Amino acid sequence: MTPRASEGAAGRKRLVDDFRAGGRPALARAISMVEGGRPGVGALLRELLLARPRACRLGVTGPPGAGKSSLIAALATLMRARGEEVAIVAVDPTSPFSGGALLGDRIRMNDLATDPGVFIRSMATRGSLGGLAATTREVIDLLDAFGFPNILVETVGVGQTELEIASTADSVAVVLVPESGDGIQAMKAGLMEIADLFVVNKSDRIGADRMVRAIRQALLLKTGHGGHDVPAHHGVDLSRVADGTGSPADTDTPAPPPQWNIPVLKTSAGRGEGIDEFLEHFRAHQHYLKASGVLEQRRQSRARRRIRDVVEGRMRRRAREFLGRHPDHSHWVAEVAAGRATAYGVAEAVIPAILRKDPESGT
């Protein structure tokens, strides 16, 4: 092992030890390494992420101006009042000058920044189009491994197609405002599909009740059900899971798994209204996920996607490096541009070489 490699291994060990000891600076440094794609980050994650997920992960998404930051700040404040620690990942637009996050969300959560029970991290999208930053999933996993019981993730203001949060969080809250109006129609193929909870924020404004009715009607049309036989607006019917068996307490006949009926809530984060109910429904959804087995299914799906994403990312990087240093790259470009060859033909020729084992790296 070279002296530089030895120093790197020793530094990584200190970082891992400090991280496991609960050191916030170690957590921040690990996140920075992940965001920057620094050398050795793969080995670091292999050590830090070998733990079963435990945190309750709530994704908060919706269009710009819906009040997502204020809602998360109010929810985190309520959790802290109940003695719970909270980690917040706020995805901001990328600054066109520095390339970093614009930090608007963190500014709006300034009152929480000095609370030792709250950890806030702003992340820049850096060209990622799914509403999250490229490394948001890894950062959330680090926060989970660090021991935060609650992780709140705010997406950048999203439209119909920025739906990465659905494969990242356990529960997804879609936040709208009364002015969204006819936007429900356009939302059906996008946000409507991923919501576990709907929140009409700024509900002190005119049109809030109309917006709630519009969402509920859209949900009924989506499921093909009328309004009958629907449990109370709190969502899941917890009577089926109250005894821990998934069956009603007064019968020996096994009951089907509970169903989640998506609640539509009204809040006013600025006035602190409806936050208790929002937290209640989030907890109810977490209960439902565990009782029904859906949580494990979502974690399995998340793991499957993570494996695919990491493999694809490394293959893309390897391909870029191979093509960038190959002496025939310019020749291939010229041949394809002139119509004497095709990109498919070039790919067929170079892919076996790209996949060949690298004798220096052993990968």
C-alpha cells in the first residue's frame, strides 16, 4: 500500500469512527464527500450504510410557491416539541454562478438551524430533472445510518414529471394551494399517482374547500369508487390492525390487509394550523406501511433501483473514460459524422473492451 493510500485508509477509519460515535462534523463531511464524488466514497459508503433502514422518511413535493419549506419547518417544530430528532434535506435550484444550492429553503428554516436536535442540509439539483439532486438518496441513507428517526425531504418545485421522490421516500405528501384550481386535471398523470397524502396549504385563502373537493373527486374517479364504505378521512382503518394480527379482535377469520385511503388535509403553515393533523396522518401512514407489508415492498423496490442506478452510473463513467483516452475516438467520430460508420457499429466494437477487466484496478 502506498503512503498516500495508507493515509487515505486511516482518514476514512477516523471518519467512520467519528460518524458511528455520533459526530455531526463527521456526518457533514461524509455528505460532502458523497456530493462531490470524491475518491474513496464508495469504500466509505460500504462501511457506513451496512445497517437496516430505520428512519421514517417523508417526501414533501408540489409546485413552486406551495409553501413546502414552511410546512416542513412547522412539522419539524412539532416533532421537536415532542422530543423527536429530525433531519431535513432541502433540494434547491442550482445557482447559475456557483453551481451550489440557492439556499432559499434553508433561509426559511432559519429558526430551526440552531436546534441541536435538527440537522438541515441543502442540496443543489445540478441538472438533475427528477425534483431531487443526483445524490439525494445517498444523503438520506447516511442520515438514516447516523440514527435520525425522522427524515423530511423537500423537493425543488416540481411539475408533472419530476417524480423521483416516489422512489426515495416511504411516504409522499403532495402539497397544493387553493390557487392550483384547474391544475388538478393536468396533475392526474403525475403527482396524483404518487401521493400518499394530499395537503392543501395556505388554506386560509379563498377556494381552499373547493380545492379539497376537487382533489377528493379526482381520487374517487381514479379508484373508480364512490364515497361509500370509505373509512374516516384519517385514512387507514386501524381497527383491522389494532390487535397486531391484521384481523378484527372479535373474529377468528383472517381479514385482508388494510387499505390506505389517501387523506386530503388543510393546513396553514404560516398560522400553524393543521400541522398536528398532518403529523397524525403521516404516523398513520407509517403504521399502515408496516402493518400491511408495503413498507418492506417499497424498501425492496428502492434497493432494486439503487443497484441498477449505481451499476449504470459506473458503467457510464467507465465508458466516458475509455472513449476519452482511446486514440481512435476522433477517428470514430469523423467516420460516424461522414456516414461511413454508425454509432451502433462503434458501440459493438468498443463495448467488449470497456467491459474487459482492468488489470490495474482489479474491477
